[in-house]
Amino acid sequence: MRILVFGDIHGSLPTARRIVELAVQHRPNQIVLLGDILYHGPRNPIPQGYDPQACVRELTPLAERIIAVRGNCDSEVDMNLLPFPMADSFTWLFAEGLRIFATHGHTYSPQNLPPLAVGDIFLSGHTHVPTANIHKGIVLCNPGTLTNPKQDHPACYGLFDGGCFAVITQSDEVYLRLEGL
């Protein structure tokens, strides 16, 4: 099963368009959006091409494959615009023997994990910083963001495929890779 993962779109139309392009390129079974979909929030700069309504129109054709969780910048009004449901703070995904706990990252985080078993995957966004590592048997994955990357990381997204999580740059280069999941 192939799962594309995106964090923190923040209403950027170029990012929404890139998500559609990547969905065509990778042909995923599911697309996971890790919150902060339409609004940039008061602490972030206004993203290039900020257009939340156009983002909704771009993402609508993918709605049947999208699994989304709510971020700290997602309001109820935003959620009413989306053509797909958004889980309040987390959701579970089960794929090819993997248990994936997907959340935005502002409530649960690598520093405040929910009860997870060894081998479970904790998938989050929020920080705009990509990660792919294992801590105390828990797999920690963050796709970074295509919109406003931080700490000098490139614009990135995530891909689960064949027991591997890869963080891939905007220019389609593998930035981080974790195998054997």
C-alpha cells in the first residue's frame, strides 16, 4: 500500500497543486494530511500563493483518498469548507501490518507520545521539520512541509511504500529514508 503524507499546507495554492501532481505521479492508495490545511496561523508568514478557497478546489478531486487530522491552525469554519472529514486530533491507520498513529503534533508529539507499542509509527507534522528515526522502539516520522520549511530543511513530503518511509524533497530527491518498517 502506498501512502502519501503532507504536513502544514497553510492555504498555499502552489502546495495544493503540487499535492495533486504528486498524487498523479505516485498513485497512492491514501493521502494523509497532517493538519494546518487552510490557514497560516498568526506566527507563520503568509505562504506564497495563499488562497484557501482555491486549495479546497484543488484538493476536492482527491477527497475520496484523503485522511486528515486537525491542526492547531484549523478552525471549525475551515473544516466546513473541506470536501473530506477531518479527525479532531488524531486517527489510526492500519496498512500492511503497520499501526500508524497520525496526528498534527501540537498535542501529541515526540516529546509527549500517546501509549504506543514497540514497532508502532508516530506520524506528525506541526514543526515543519522532517524526521525519520526510531526512539525506544517507536518509529517517529514527520514529512516536513512543502509550504514553509524550517531550520534550513528543504520543502518535503512523505511516502510510505513497501515497508519504507521516505521524506522526499520538492525536486523528488530522497532526503531521509527509514526501511524495514
